[in-house]
Amino acid sequence: MDFVAPSLDMAAVMPIVLVLGAAVVAVLVDAFAPPARRAGINVVLSLVALAVALGWIVGRAGTAVVSFNGAVVVDGVALFAQAAIVVFTALSVLLYTETRLDPAGDPFTPAGAALPGSELERVLTLQRVRQTEVYPLTLFASGGMMIFVAAGDLLTMFVALEVLSLPLYLLSSLSRRKRLLSQESGMKYFLLGAFASAFFLYGAALVYGATGSLTFAGIDAAVSGRVGAEPMLLVGMGLLAVGLLFKISAVPFQFWTPDVYQGAPTVVTGFMAAATKTAAFVALLRLFYVALGGLVADWTVLLWVVAAVTMLVGSVLALSQTDIKRMLAYSSIAHAGFLLVGMVAADTAGIASVLFYLLVYGLATIGAFAVVTLVRDAGGEATHLSAWAGLGRRSPLTAAAFALFLLSFAGIPLTSGFIAKLSVFAAAIDGGQAALVVIALVASAIAAFFYVRVIVLMFFSEPAPDGPTVGVPSAATAAVVAVAAVVTVLLGVIPGPVLELATTAAEFVR
Amino acid sequence: MFPWLTTLVLLPAAGAVIVALLPAARPTAAKVTAIGVSLLTLVVMVVAGLQFEVGGPLYQLTEQVTWVAPLGLSWSLGLSGISLALVALTAVATPIVLGAMWTEADASGRSVKAFYALVLLLQSMMLGAFLSTDVLLFYILFEAMLIPMYFLIGMYGGERRQYAAVKFLLYNLFGGLLMLAAVIGLYLQGPAGERTFALADLVALDIDATTQAWLFVGFMIAFAIKAPLWPLHTWLPDAATEATPSQAAYLSGVVDKVGTFGMVALVLPLFPDATQRFAPVVVGLAVVSVLYGGMVAIGQTDIKRIIAFASISHFGVIVLGIFALTSQGTAGSTFYMVSHGLSTAALFLVAGFMIARRGSRQLADYGGLQKPAPILAGFLLVAGLSGLAMPGLATFVSEFLVLLGTFSRYQVAAALATVGIILAALYILIMYQRTMTGPTTPQTEGIKDVRGREAVLIAPLFVLLIALGVAPAPLLDVIDDSTQQTLAEVGVTDPPPVFAAEGGE
């Protein structure tokens, strides 16, 4: 066997290298910089690295590279997704810096290892010690996601999955307030996530056994040459799907979502909901469209069912939620279903619509969770729905921004969510999935009910006398909410350029 | 050429932004600005309307700008006779309603400028929907206009406003989502690669019968919820009762006309085969609406609910005329959309005057009002007579045309619908009798008569109702011009006068 040195196109992976490199440097900053300056250095470092990475990605627009012996495929879809992930990460990092809302400091516990309620925790809080590992952790997760969307073989994909997941497990358990809930969520996410990873790995093994290849191009060549698919391949495909459907919170792999979304620090929840969903969805697209394109008839059936159940379960269960974060979690599940509708279309228009949807959903989600951090009482964020009554009368701007995000989630025209839903549904009907779209519309109607309920509560109800206050955020948080709101309107009114970008990007390279 | 129609649509929207930016501490400035903008819009409407030529193409003063190229969406506007009638109604009704809202906004204790800004926004979206010649543009505005109306009811309405607002929104949103599926389905009927939402292109398509049937249902449910047709009407009584009187006047007088407008301007030309196939079913539902609305109105004890159910009955008449598919019926229905808008607005406004004085919506709390307030009694009588289609008023011309047009194709339906007129006489006269005649009660004795502001507001409605009743021809010519072309698109001709109906299809 001849050994051929792999071609390494460093320019193509430079954004990933930048982000992961910044993460490593941030670890060093944590170890060696004076405590008082760690946070500041890490924030600047993270934002600069992300900005340069974004610039690099934009500069490579229109290129498509297969490198590292097929392990990395940086094509239009990957670039679009990487750009979205970088933007989501940067917005989340800005939210991390918020220290004005909570009298005790930023949103994270001073020491994850200190027992909740312990003397150590109290002392560290009093000394205003800041948790600065969150920045490298987030950068590692972000870098993992950027590899995930560009992975060209199953092993790279698995490694990327782990790289992005492990930091998230940690981040989930670092909340400053309601620490037990936060630790529980991190534990739950870790256990179930490890389980899902195992499924993915087993699926990879079976697919390798059936096709003799780990690269997507090799699997594709092996699969499309056959007449009927054998059980081993189908089971492998199913197990791979489990691993990825878990990450996008599709039913029946959604059980972790409400607990983790509720327990994790809200700024991390926003990051997970936006960036993780984008990464996992694009990976799912690439795996099924590129590697398993020959089994399209099989996986459309599988995803059809998962999409229908996900939309309905997500919307129906959201109806009965009384906690705003849990409600947004179920909303996120329902949106995973809507995204799958676009995927079932199984054509380029489907990919483009999903990419656009991921971008607008992610931005609105980060904005919505940022608003959640603003509404507070003595115990931290007031996430019970009853606390939100009359918010529109006390802080009209905050409530208006949140209402805008909810209307976008509900898909009301002149918001970005409408254009996203429209393009997904159009792609699906064109792909012959009219019945699924009808289910999606029913789910949309149900979903509209709980979004509207929050608007009713905020604007039409009288405020409770001892209700929570809306804190005055730092410029960073205010800017994130403003950017998310403006983009939500802008992409609803003039979506043309971004839609075109998504359409041009929607080509996979094998 | 100057973009008159775009100006017409964007002027109120710009006004809404300006009003929203005014300082909250100066509510009067917001009111005056909003009314000024709506009057300016009326002027633009008149200027644009005068350029409309009867006998010209179906859509005139057309404008087209590509909006979202990848979606095939364009900002396409055009003025047909049908849209001219409804645009005129909107432009006339808005300043009146804004004037009537003067005291309502103060009474709510909530932001006055938001109230006025929302109404202007709503007006802009409605004008856009009436003028749009792009199906997706129509859908976007049709759906987006729910939001300002929802906030208007939910923030400024009565005790059960939350319930009413949510019910209003969910009903209409559900219909809208079905329509969205149909809009996409319609779009995909076009040849791949050159698909658009342009109405003219979509009308030219040849769609097979089964697909047409599905798309027809998708559009019709949305429109039948909006212009409430039995059994999808239940949101209107709640919304109209809980909304302030002027909001209710605007809602059932003007906003809901988008539904019936959609039936004439979109459903008929887009789905000619399905229209003919399902016309008997729709006619049946319309007759049920006429009778059901009328009978339930008789049983109501709440003034606003009476008017709301009367509206359902009248919407039944409008739908009946549209789906009779005769030139008289369709033209009569379109004429009725205008006259019903004026008549219902007048009824709700007078009811608002009464409620503002007595502080109650219940019939039982009134009595003998004509002694202390004879002019108010006169107003209610005129508005009521327009509701029961008194000859000499515009509503009479409309109902007569609709029934005439229906009779030539569906005799039984027309005969049953005629009963609706008798029911109308009952509920209107009962309402008048219980509130205005009889002995005064201690509570009604000191009630003041109509003030100058109120008289000024309602006078234009009465003048128009009488003017259009005496001389309907100018407006009817404009409408007839368009409805004839629309019916030609459907491919129906009027049945011969002697024989009943053409044989089965």
C-alpha cells in the first residue's frame, strides 16, 4: 500500500484554525494573565478571532475545496454555515460580558467546582471572581461546529461532534443562579449526549461495514451502485441519524432539550439553540444528501415521520409550558421539525431554504434569550410566565423586541420567520411533500397560539404589583438585542440578497 | 409617471411612523397628525381615482417593481373598478373613524399615539391588499394586517378584550396558513424557471380540476373567516363587542371587506372551474349566514352584538351575490361592500355615541332616549334604515341587485335570502324601539344630545348612503366594468331570463 501525502489546503481551514487557536490562547490567558484582566483579554481575543474568521470566510465565498484526503469539504454550504456559526458565537460572547444586570456580576458562577450554596461560593462571589473559562470553552465548541459542517468523512464528523459537545456540557452547568438546576442540566445533557454519540459511532461502524468506506464520496459511490439497500446499511443510516437528530432536538430524541434549555445559563442556551442547531442540521444535510444520496427514498420516509412528529409534539407540548425558557425550548423542537420539512424536499431549493431558515431562526433565538436575561427579580431571571404580565406597559421597547421575535417564530409576514417558512414550504411542496406541509401548517397554527399567549400577557395584562424589573443592560446586550431585532425585520422586508446567497451556496461538493 | 398607487399605500404607513415618533406627552398632536395624514390619503385617493377610465383595461395605473427576486415576489399594484370602490371606502372611512376614536383612546389610559399609529398602519396594509396584483403581496398584507388589529382590540378593548383578540387572531391566522399553502401550491403550477406570483400570469395558467379544487378551498376558507361566513363567523361577535365602537366600525365596516374582495378579485379569476363547481355550496352557506345572522341578531340584548350579527347576515348577502356568478349579482355585491361599509360604520358609531352616554351596551338599560336626545334618535333611525335596506339608501340598491342577480340562477336561495330583509327590519326596529321610544328611565332622562363633533363625523356617511342610493350609476358603472371582465374570465354568462337555470354541468 502506497502512502500518499494528503494535500492540506490550510487556506480553506484557516477560519477553523483561527477560532481553535484563539481558544488555546484563551486557555493560556486563563492560566497566566492576572485575574483582573483575564475576562477583558479573553473577550477581545475571542471577538477579534471571530471577526477575522468571518472576514476570511466571506473572502472565500464562491470557492469549494476538498482537502485533507476528503476529510474536510469547505463548499458553499459549509461556508454559509460557518459564517452563521461565527456570527452566533460572536453575539453570544457579547452577551457573556454582561455584568450590569446581576448585582453579583456576569451570568456565570465564579467556580463551577464550588458546591452550590457553599462558603467558598459565597466568598468567591464577594470577591467578584469571574469565570473566564467560558470564553475558550465557547470558542472550542464553535470551532468544533465549524469542522462539523465541513466534515467529509464519518470519523471527522464524529470527532467534531465531540469537540463541539464537550464544552457545551460544561457551559450548561455554569449558571450563577439556580445552580442545582444548571448542574442537573449539564449532567443530563452529558449523559444523553454521550449516548447519542455512541449511537452515531455504531452507525458509522455499520455503514463502514456495508460500504467499505468512511468518506462521504466513497460511501456515495458504494451506495449508488446498488439496486437494493441491505439491512446493515439501513440500520447504520438509522443510527447515524439518531446521533444527529439528538443534536437538533428532533422527536423522539428531544427529551434533554427543555431541561437543558431551562437549566443552562440563558446566554449559553441562546448559543446552543442557534449555533448547535445550525451545525448539526448542516451535518445532517451533508451526511444524507452527499453520502447517502443513493438511499434518498429510504431516508425521506424516515425524516418525513420524524418531521411530522417533531412539529406536532413540539407545538403541542409548548402549549402547556409556564416557564419562558421551557416554552422556547419546545418552540426550538417545533422549529427543528419545520427545518426537517425543508430537508425532506431533497433538492437544492430545500438546502437553500434550510440554510436561510437556520440563519434567521438563530438570530431571533439569540435575541429572544437575550431579552429573557433582562427580566429579573431577586432570585435572578424571572422566567415564570406570570412574571411577564404587563411587561409591555413597564418597558415597551423590551416587550416590543420580544414580541417581534415571537412573531417571527410564528411566521407572521414582514418578519424574517415568514420568508423562512415560505421558502421551506415552497421547497417541500415542489418536492412533492404537500401532505407534510399541511401538517406543518397545522403545527404552525398551534405554535402561533403559545407565541401569541406571551404577547397577550406582555401587552394586554396589567402588571403584577410586585413583579420583576427589567434591568438596564450593558451596551453589549442592548446591541445584541437591537441587531437581532433589526435583522429580523430587515430579512422579512428585503430578504432578496440573503436568499440569493443561500441559493448560490446550496451546492454540496463531493 | 407618478406612482399614485404606491403613494396611496405608503402615505398612511409613513404617517404611522411619524405618529409613533411623536412625544407621548402630547396625545393631541398624535391625533391631529393621524387625521391629517388620513385626509391627505383621501385626497391622493381622489386624484388617483379620477384617472381611472371606465372601459379601459381591468387593471390601470399599474406599477411593478421586483421586490424579492428569488421568491418571485414583486411590488405590483393596479387599480380595477372593484379595488377603486374599496379603496374609496377605506379612504373615506379612515378619517371618520379616527375622529370617532378621539375620546376612546383617552379613556383606555394607554398610549394614544400607539392607537393612532396602529390604525394608520392597518389602513396602509388594507390599501395595499386592495391594490395588489401579486398574489404573494396580497397574502403578506392580508396576514400582516392581523397584527395591528390584534393589538387594537387587545390593548384598547373592553373587559374580555384578551379573549376576543386572541380568538380573532387565531381564527384568521389559521385561515391565513391554509391560504399560504394554497398560494404556494398555485405558484408551483407555473412553468419551472419562470414562476411568479403575478396575478395576470397565474390567471393565465391552465390548472387541472382536482388541484383547482384544493387551491379554491385553501383560499376560500381564509376569505370565509375574514368576511365571516357561517360556520366560521364566531370570532366576529366577540371581536366587535370587545373592541371600542369605532374599532368595531372599522373592523366589520372596512377591514373584513378584504375577505369578500379576495373572493371577487382573486378566487373567481384564479379558479374558474372550481368556482363554478363549488358555487352551489357557497351559495348554500351564504343563505345560512343570512338567515342565521338575522335570527341570532333578533335574540341579542347587547347593542354591539346585534350589529355584529346583522353584519354576518349582510356578509351572507354579499357572498351570495358573488357566487351567483351573474353580472347583476357580482356587481351588486361589490356595490354592497361599499354601502355595507358605510352603513355598518354608521351603526357602530351611533351605538358608540349611545354607549358613551349611558355607559352600557345592554338594550334594557335604555328607553325613551328620543325625548332627551332627538337628534341621536334620528341618527340611529337613519343608520338603522340603511341596515335594513330602505329604498332610497345605497344598501337598498345593493341588496336589490344581489337578489335579482341570484334569482336568475338560484331561485330558492334568492327567495330564502329575501327573508333576511324581513329579519333585518325586525332586529333594527326592535333595537330602535327599545332604546329610543317609550318612557324615559331615571338614568336616561338627563342624557345629552349629539354634539357637533359627532354630527360632523357621521354626516359624511349619511350623505354618501343617500347619494349612492339616489344616484348609484357612477360607482356602479366603475364596478360593473371590472366585474364583467372578471366574470368573462370565469367563463360564465348570465342565464336567460325566461328559463330558470341552465342544465346541470
